[in-house]
Amino acid sequence: MPNKYTSNDIKYYSPSRYFFAPDTATLYQISASISGVPLNIGTASRPAAKKDTVEIEDPLKGIGIPRSPFEAKTSEEVRKRDSSDKLVPPPLNQRFDLPRFGSANFSIDYRMSPQSTTTLRFDSSKWKEYADINWGDISNIMSNIGGDTVANFNVSHSEGLYSGSFNVSGNGTWRQYSYLNENAEEYTKASDPRRKIANDKLQEARLSFFSTSYGTALSVKPLYHDAIFGQSSLSYTLKGLAVRSKFIEKYASTDAVNLLESWAENPEWELEWGAWDRDKINAHTLTANLSALVMDKYQTFSMSAELPPRDPKLNWNTALRFWITDTSASWGIQLPENQEKWKLDSFNFTERLYFGEYGNFSFNMVMDTEGWDSPETGKMEKRVNSITTSVNLTKWGISAA
């Protein structure tokens, strides 16, 4: 229906002057998830010894025999001497807990999540009016099969001395036209129909891939028996690429159409293997964490280092908790790629005050620490990047920042 109104008239946008029809339809979509633990060797951590229950003595015990005031009085019962009146010394008990050395546990677990989808795309560009809709006008049918999987190999100490894991994970997808109508309007009205069809096929081939990676994490708590420093630990993490597919680019989209059609019918991929370089190692860190339990609150100080082949980087973090205060600070230095001079990161300081059910107060300051020796930027007023404070009085529903 022709529109007699201009775009400046609100009636131009009246929904009654247009019709809507979907351009795609999902024929089916299937997904599943499978997980399990096929192997588990070792004993679980033993629970801590339960504390002896305290029995509350009955306050009415030993007051005598209760009698009803409505019963007739009888002769006084002869007292019987109770053997408990004798002086009996209490039993002497002493308990000794020997240190537990624990045992090693080993387990394997896995998870797989496959999925498949088929989507139909209508040739809807030819539908100008409602009467033109024909659900038999199909442009293409796209099939997509993919999923991801992971397998974990875990080892741990039953008392918490050490833990470690090694995992292998992968994901991928395969996209392909199950049906492509070369007579669809989007192709017939293209400047070069054969080239557009070939490029569409190549685009789906580029989106088809698979990738696998590996990772390992180790943690040791040398003071796991200590009541104060038991949570202190030393951790190591390594993650990287194992192998992945890489689409082989042969020609440009502007090359001869015969070459593009041949390439679209026979796309090729090559394998790209992992290597010991910064682009294929995602994480390589060593972290030392000192944790102390003081007055039922953990005080922590940690230092982490990025190891080669990653760019060298050192980070410090600390958190102190006392009474209603929670103080945290972090700072770091790094050596960017292709540079010889270390760069100082910003110093971050946060202070929080907790007032129970009444609310909390927060203060945060970020300060630039690069170039302290500069006469221009070495001054404090030129170093502070931001200061943020907030007050939340939840009891009265008041918040300000």
C-alpha cells in the first residue's frame, strides 16, 4: 500500500500501514549436557572432631516426690539411703590428639555440552504486501553443529596440605548450508550473483572452527595445621593453547569468480599448535598469599608475578580487617612488550566502615605513581586520579555518593 504521508508526519509511522512477517524460522534446536566422575580414588577429608555436648542439669532434680494436695495424707515414707550420697571421686579424663598426616585423593571428572540448530531463512525481500507472503519462498537453510567439553584430573590432600588439577578443554562449531536457493531475490538482484553465493559460502566456512586448550593449577598450604596461618598458600597457574584450526585464506573476494566458486566448494583448514610464546600462553602466574586469623578476621597479604613468556608483571594486594573497618590496597609494576623500562601501576586504596544494620561508608582513592621524581607530576595534587566516597544508610533507605 503506497504511503501518502511524508516522514515528517506522525501518521507515516502508523503500524496499521505496514505488516510484519518473520524472515527466519528455527526448524529445530537440540542441546544436551553430560557430566560425571568416572574415577575417584582416596578418602575424603575427615570432619573435625565434634565438641562434647553440654548437658543442662534439671533444676527440679532431687527436690522430692511430688504429691497432690487432694490426696489423703499417708504415713511418712521411710527414707531410703541413696548410694549416691557416698563420696565418689570424679573420673579423670585426658585426651591427646595426634597430628593427622592425611592421604592423597585422585579423581577424574568430565562435562560435555553438544548442541545442534537448523535455521531456515525466508526469501522475504520479495514480500511487499501482506498478500505476497508465501512460506514456501526459502532463501537458504543453515545447519550448525557444535559444543564444548572439558576433562579435569584432580589430586588433593585429605587434610588440605596441597591440591592440584590439570584440565583439557575444547569447543568448536561446524556451519554449512543444507539448502541454498540460488534463485532467491537477494542473489538474483545482486550485481554479481555467482560471486555473492561463493562469498556467503566462504563466510560460513570461516565461522567453522575448533579449539583446544590446557590448564594446570597447583596450591600448597605448608602451615595447614596452624590455627592462625593455616590459610597461607603458594599457588601456580598455567593456561595455554593446545591446538586449533585455522581457515586458509587463498584468494580475495575481488578475485576471479571461478576461483572463488572452486574455493567455496573445497575450503581448507590447517592446524595451529600451541607454543611457548606470549600469544599462545594465556596465563602463567605464581602467587604467594600470607593469611592470618586475628580476632576471628582474616588479615591477608598477597603478591603475584606474571612469568615468562608473558610480559613481566608484579602485583601486591593487602586486606586488613579490624572491628568495623575493612582496609584494602593494591599496587603493581609491569614491563610492557618491547620496552626496557618498568612502568608503575596506579595505587588503589579502599576503606570501608560497617555499621551493622544501619549501613556502611566507603572511601576509594586511585593515585598515579608513575614519575614521582618529576617536578611537574611529582606533587600530590597532580597524582590523585580519583576519589570516591559513598554512604549507604540502609536502615533509613538513604544513599549518597
